Amino acid sequence: MLTRREFIKWSATVGSWVYAGALAACATSGKTSAATAASLDPATIPKFTTPLLIPPVMPRAAVIETANGPIDYYEISLRQFAQQVLPAGYPKTLLWGYGPVTAMAEGALLLHNAPSLTIEATAGVPTRIKWINDLKADDGTALPHLLPVDPTLHWANPAGGESGRDSRPIFDDPPEPYTGPVPMVVHVHGAVGVGDESDGYAEAWFLPDATDIPAGYAAVGSWYDFFARKAAAAHGVEWGPGFAICQYPNGNRASTIWYHDHALGITRLNVYAGPAGFFLVRGGPDGDAAVRDSRSGAPAVLPGPAPQEGDDPAATAYYEIPIAIQDRAFNRDGSLFYPDARDFFDGVTGPFIPEEGGFAPIWNPEFFGNTLIANGNTWPYLEVERRRYRFRFLNGCQSRFLILDFSGIRGVRVWQIGNDGGFLAAPVDVTAAGHRIPLGLAERADVIVDFTAVAEGEYVLRNLGPEEPFAGGSPGEDFAPSDPDTTGQILQFRIVAATSADATTPPEFLVLPAIAALPQATVTRKLALIEKNGSGTDANDNEVDGPLQALLGVVGKDGRPVHLEWMHPVTEDPAVGATEVWEFYNTTEDAHPMHVHAVAFAVVNRERLEPDAEDEEGEDLALPLTPTGDVTPPAAWETGFKDTVTAYPRQVTRIRARFDHPGQFVWHCHIIEHEDNEMMRPYRVGPEQPGQPTTRGGSTGAG
């Protein structure tokens, strides 16, 4: 069985470049699905039996007083533990998660969980965190990964030693999965103005300080020592075995950001194992206190409270709640399922690396778990009163685009007031727009949901996103929505009577803080999103085409895409203080959520690309790549500032950003299976830094 234009018309020989995209053409005669490969059938898992976890607030280890003001200080480790993700009565699931190792308040909650506790930050007040890799057993030995690690990618590669770390290893035969100590480095996704030493650069990883690190292994990534020296000079902190100390200036507008692992070539596995949490920036000139009520001009009242450090969840009713939505699959013993071979995706059984043009033997180009979890539990329920609530939604899935659907909750009113970068220019009436909120990978939506007119009872928040790579369009017209019995359901609301009067401001009367316009751009960069296809065989020796890599690159002067890998020199090098427009030319068949580290950007517009006149189905692109003049503005929920934007297929997506802070950062697709296999590139603000690494990861050359 072939799909997606007969698998791009069986498009090519090994190693050919398919600019129309083959990465999503995943169904072949050998294709399996999570429902058949994972031994726990999601249809058998009871729904809405577990209350939604409302993540508590991460306790601070100290408040450091400096001449420049206070710094909130945390000590947070990554550990392995068993957690009840499936309903009670099912086995617990072995996971990883962050948690505090010490707290300044007596009796503070020292809990490791997935999702992890929420870090509460104040705009303009720095947050300093000692991140500790504690993936060790009780006897001090290093724990192996919970999931199969493909060592043939360009990845952290501790086994390569100092000369081979952060590289693509060379093998004589297809290797077994890597089972050594696990590298980690934390990225605070959406941190604006952060120094590059604290941004979670993919080559700044570190292993646990375990007793059995094999001789010859690299204990840290190739940028770790350089950034350790920068952190010492900038913040007076000292890094050491198994940890790094990072500082976040919280220069953001008040916003919903989050933190997760970002180690080179292994992010998809580390994040899937559990480590992620919310990081909420509050206050400042664009915070809640700046929202006004249009009827009086007085400060508006938003739904609250949210969890606070040290409060008692059992004794507190919360009306502001962050909700992380993720997809997973499970085995019958409760363990996480994730593919351990390439044939899961498209039936390809070879040729594998090290053969020329070979496929990575374990890496899967995308993964769609057959079970949705919200705040760490499968299909939970939340009891809500007939009043207004504020929900901060995060799409934390692997490859799955979500479309939140409130239409089954009769009488509900929904307004979106914020996104990745804080408040929108004005509230968006989601109810008038069909009760739907699209949410790409890593995107956030700050939403007020008004249950006042909803009759008491039980209602389901649904998902209409597809079970396959997203290309835009409408569910039921352009693609089949998720399985209505499993991944088409997120959580259940149990509506009860209000316990008190609701004094919050109706969203239609909210006046949100003004959006400060960015300066006009002085540089425009044409960047390319590309996919590489190859030809192999399945278990029956039938020819099978499939994706080898997803890549980024540039559009050359001749208008043709030029692919680049992580190892190639930097090509995006804004001057300090420059404002630039970046144009993402998506030459593939699928949407890609593009994330640029360390900045908040404005979405400018999107423009269609000229199709190839010789392509009867109109899906191949004309070369040279040519915009058609068919321009659309950003959606209402994309106003203000963002850090992640969906680049739709066969379109140019334009963003504008100001690059104020020097250093070495990255931009990448947030489908993390793509990110881990070359769809990530370094960029540098300002000149090269004295003493910076001179090999790997685009650390040489000026582009």
C-alpha cells in the first residue's frame, strides 16, 4: 500500500533530494502502528478516572542578594523514578523528571515528577539554576537510557571521547543501540536575552557524575568547558562534574515558557522519557496588572489564583492552571513504548548505515503515540465550577500537531489572550472561530474558558489534529482527524456549581498591553526546509522509498535550496542589535514548527510558492523557488510575539526578530525526531568569540 502521491511517485534513487518532500509518506507494505507494536491497546485504558495533576511550584533553594538586586536560585536534578501515568490498577511507568534537591523553606515539596514542578519567575529578576544530571542508580553507577538510542546519528556520542564527541560515528556494521551513560543539557524554551552559556546549546551536555563512566568516554560536550568559563566570568559560578549553573535574565514579556532537555541527537528520547516543565514569567510592564477593563479603564481581573510556592493544593481552589499535552504509547507492563527499529515507520529493513546511502537503523522520522496524556496522566478529568478559568496549554507532543476542540461543551465561551510570547494584541474569540485552537509542536496558548453557561455534567475536550504529519487545512476536509476514541480525546471537564461569585472580567472587555513594534529589518535571509529521501527494501525484498533525514539550509542566489547539516559553518550571523527578516522556504510536503532560540519574534506573513508547471498534481515546486504574490497575514492568535511558528508546506513563512545579545544559539524544527537528525542549525549573533570551539556544530566560518 502506498500513500502520499504514490510515495512521491517512488521518487528516487538512494540519496536523491526530494524538494516536494517524502518525509511524511510513511505508509508502505511493511508499515506498523503504535497500536499494534505497543502491547497496551489504548482503547482498553479506562478514561477519566484520574484527577488532573495541577503542577505545584518549584521551591527555591535560596534568594541571592547582589548589588544588582535579588536572584532566585534553584538546585534541580534529573532523576529516574516510577510514576502512575496509567490509571490506578495498572503498573507504574519508569520515567525521568526534574525536581528540587534542596529548598530554603522548611517542609517544601521535594518532588521529582513528569511534568516537573513549575518554575515561577518575575520579569526582570534573574533566575539561576544548578542543573544536575542525576541519572544514576543507588550505588552511584550510571543508568542507561530507557529507550533505544541510535548511535549512527550526528549526536552527543560520549563513547567517541573528546576527539569523537558531538559527531556522527563511523561503524563497520550496523551497531546495536547505545547503552552507556546518558548526556543531558537543559533548554528554557522561550527565554529571551539569555546568554549562550545558559541556553542549553546542544553540544554543552554533561554526563552524570557516576562511578563507572568508561575510560575514554567524553564526560561533557565540546562546548561545555567554553561555556563554563563564560558562566564563571559573567555570573561568578563554577560548573563541575555532573552539573552546570545557568542564569536566565527573564527579559521576556510576561509569558508561558517551558524547560526541557536539548542534548544533541538524543532530544527526542530524553524528552519522551519525561523531563519537561512550565516556566512562567510574571509581572513587568506587560504582565497581568497591565490588562485593563474597557468598561471602566480600571485594572482587569483575570482568573486566579494559580499555584504558588509553599501552598497547600488540597486546601486551594485553582482557577489558573497550566496543561501540558503529550502523546505516548505503552507496553502492558506499563513501560514506555518507543520504536527500536526503522521498519516501524515505513517497513524499511535496509540498507542501513554504514552502507553508502544507508538508513539510520533505529531512528524513526516521526512518531505518533497512540495515547494522549495531560499533565502526566492518561486522559484525566478536571472538576471545574460554572465560572471562568485560565488555562495555559502547551503542545509537548513528539510530532503531533493538535487542534483543541471545545465544540462538544455546549454553552462554553473560549477566548485566547496569549501565546508563546505573552499577551496578544487583543483577545481572540475562539467560540466565534469554531471553538478550535490550533497548537503546533512547542506552541502555547493562554486561554480563558468561561463555563458559566454550561450545564452541570461531564464534557470532553477533544483534539481534531491528524494522526500523521500535518500539512494545514481543516479536519474532515483536508485530513482525517485523530481517532475519536483515543487520541481525539484530551481530558474531561466535570462541571459543578460555582462556590462563589465570579469577579473576573469577561474576556470581551479585556484591553491587553500594547505590542511594541520591532524596528524595520535591515537584512533578509532566505532559509530552506528540505527533506532527503532514499531507496531501500522491506522484509520481503520489495523496493521501499523513505526519508533519510530532514534538513535545513539556505536558498542560493540561483533560487535553489542548498542543504546544510549541523556540522557546517554558521550561515546565519546577525550583527548585535540588528533586526532581520528570516524567510522559511518550506520545500517539503508537511508543516514544520520552527523555533529560534533566545529571541521573541513577530510573524510577518506567509506567501505561496510557485508550483512546478509540469507536475500534474501541482505539489512539486518550481525551481528556482518563486513566491507567487499570494500573501496572507498572520492569524489573530499569532499577533504579538512568538518563539515558534508553523511553516506550512510550499509556502514562505516570514518572521522578524531583533538580535540584541551576542553568542552562539540554534534554530530548528520542533518535531524533535526531525531536530535530532539534522533539522537544526547553529546561528551566531556578533563575531566569533575568543576561545570558542573551532570544530563541529558550525562553530567556524562566518557564512
